[in-house]
Amino acid sequence: MKPLSPTDQLFLWLEKRQQPMHVGGLQIFSFPDDAPDDYVARLAEQLRKDTQVTPPFNQRLDSRLAQPVWVHDDYLDLEHHFRFEALPTPGRIRELLAFVSAEHSHLMDRERPLWEFHLIEGLGDRQFAVYVKVHHSLVDGISAMRMTQRMLSTDPSKRNMPPVWDMSVRQGRGGDRSSPSLWQSISHLLGASGKQLGTLPTVARELLRSVNKARKDPAYNSMFHAPRSILNRKITGSRRFAAQSWCLKRIKAVCHGYNATVNDVVTAMCASALRTYLMNLDALPDKPLIAMVPVSLRKYQPPGEEKTEGNQVGVILANLHTDESHAGNRLRKINRGMQEAKERYADMSPEEILNYTALTLAPAAFNLLTGMAPKWQTFNVVISNVPGPKETRYWNGARLEGMYPVSIAMDRLALNMTVTSYNDQVEFGLIGCRRTLPSLQRMLDYLEEGLVELEQDMAS
């Protein structure tokens, strides 16, 4: 029996029909060269025989003294959690994304362990897919990514590899949390703000500096600055998932041309896509959209004092400059704003950054959790980056072609744009409410158009 932490209880408390609180991932594989046509069916049969289920996948919710706890599920039904399914013809990526959209909309049964593993055949070009979803109270997005990577191998000849439910979460260093999620950031606000009173003078100074600069410069990324947008309406439980890969070399070429980082260019692509999408809906605010960008604080720790546990999470509120029509100028402004935020953090300790983040995001957290402060629109969208493997990976001889994060949309935050990297690719996973954001898949075209605009501006 293991009690749930206050943060994990929060994920359960927040969940409702229109707001499922699970994270997921989609992976696309190519058959091994020597594989028979029924390779996926044989793989499914192999997986059914792996009945060893390790923590946390063998745990279900229970209650002790009115408090939620994890207990071992003595009656775990693997057939409920592992599902072998086929796409409808013609088996294109369109059908695959529609499948994930529908599955990610469904709440999971709290009487069972809160996870599902879908093995999907029927894709063309001798490919298949795996879609996994896990409740955020059971595993966070970073841990899920790491478990998925452990399921893979760099050896294409390796066979009889265990599935993700037969690999427990590794304990120890606690991970670098290279790109914390929105929920890791908010959980820190709820559990850690107000600590370390010695940081208050620096935090107060930086807050005052931010407010003063915001008065002089309306484009400055400051609290209470985000405009009202259709991105921040109440949502339904129906989801649309859109995903696509981009060549990292293209993005790095733009980085070189503008003296910007990969994150700057990715953020600029997202800004361009949001601008075009909202313009086509006649819903682009006059003021620029603001993105919440989670960042790791480990690089701000003095050598020899690195912490290996706990939330080391900061946030940059990035002005997306969606009021700027020129793509190159938009990227330059985004780069300048991100540099200012990094320079501000460079003069602060990790503890000071944490408390600064807590205070600047407190109104946003209160509004997201309660909806009782609609005028406190601190940010409009989350843009998060989860690093993935740098080398080609395989699973039972099948080559991993792409891996796409599937995150959480919620009331007053109808769109989540999560990016991961894999083998010289940048993989975008967009999740949003189908009703609030119609035809969300068009954003994939707008992301490409945003990158092309930057390439053309750089060449001119």
C-alpha cells in the first residue's frame, strides 16, 4: 500500500468527463526486413505471454481512512490493458491519428490500474504503431518517456524484448527532468511556494523589475499580460491529436542563420502556426499570445551542489509576438525575449527562481484550477520540449520511425503543443479540444509554412 502524494491526488481531483488527466505517446515502427506479413500478429501473441506486470502498472486505486492509496491489484486482467487492434482501411496516418484522438478522449476505469497499451496493425508500407496512455497520477510524462525508451534497443537483432508493463520505474537519481511539464510546474506552486524566506528580497526585486519594465514596454513577457483567446475557453471531452516530424537539420540551419537556439525556432514555428490558425478563424487577438515554457533549473545550480530529487522547475513566459506579420522579425523578438528571461534567471539561485515562478504563475494556477479569476490570463498555451533518443532505436527488430507525445488539454487551456526529439528529427504532438479548436490538424501545415517563411527570409 502506497499513499498518493498531494500532487497525484490533485490529478485525480481535477479529472472529469471533459478533462481526462492521462498522458500518452504514439510510436510508429517499420517491420524488420526479414519479417513475415503477419509479423504484428506474432508480436501480439508474444506480448500476451508476458504476464509479469511490475510497478506501477500492477497498482490500482483504493481508499484507506478516506485517503487514496495505491494497492497491488490481485486480479489484474492483462487483456483489458493490452489491446491488439487494426486500423480501418486504407490505413493511412490520418486513420492512425483519428484512432489516437478517440482513445485519448476516453476516461480510464478507476477500478483497474490506470494504463493501456495499444498495438495497432493495418498501417501501409509494412508499418505498425504503439499507443500507450497512463494516468498522470500514476506516472508523469518524463517518466513515461523514459520507460518507453527502456523498452527499446539500439540493436536491431535483439528479440523477445519485454513490453513497458514488465519494466518498473528506475529509482535513484530522480532524473534530470530536462523539460518539466505544466503539471510539474503547477504542483510546485501548490506545494513549495513560500518556502526559503531568504529568497524573498531577490524575488521581490525581480518582480518589481518585471512590473516596471512591463509598464514601459507592452511587449515585455510579464504576468497578467496574456490576451483573452479562444484557446482559453471551457472545453469538451472530445480530443483531436495531430502529429508530424520535421528534419532537425532544417531547423538547425535556421538557428545558424538567425543566431538562435532550436527551442527559439520551434517556438517561432508554433507562434506562426497559431497566428495563421487563429487568423483563419477570425480569432487572433490584437495583443500577442503568451506561451508558458517549462525549463530545467539544473544548469543554474553551482557545481557540486546539484540536487538529484524534487522538482527543479522554472517557467519562462514567452511572448510569441503573434501581432508581428514578418516571420524573421518574430523569431528575432522571440529570441530576444527568451534571452532576457535566461539572463534574469542567471542572476538568481534555483530556489529564488522557483519562488519567482511560484509567485508569477500563482494567478494562472488559481484560474486554471477554479476558473474564478478569468481576467488573470497569464498565458494562453503550453509549449513543452521532452528530449528523446539521439540514436536509431528498435523494438523486437522493428525500427522506430517516429515518437510523438500526447499530452493534456483542459478547461481554459484548450491546446497543448509538446515537442520531442528523436534521431535527427523534431516530433510535434498537438492535442486540443475538437469543438473549441476545429480542424486542429491544419496546424501541421501552418507549422511547415512557418519554417518555410523563416528559410526564405534567411535566404533573401
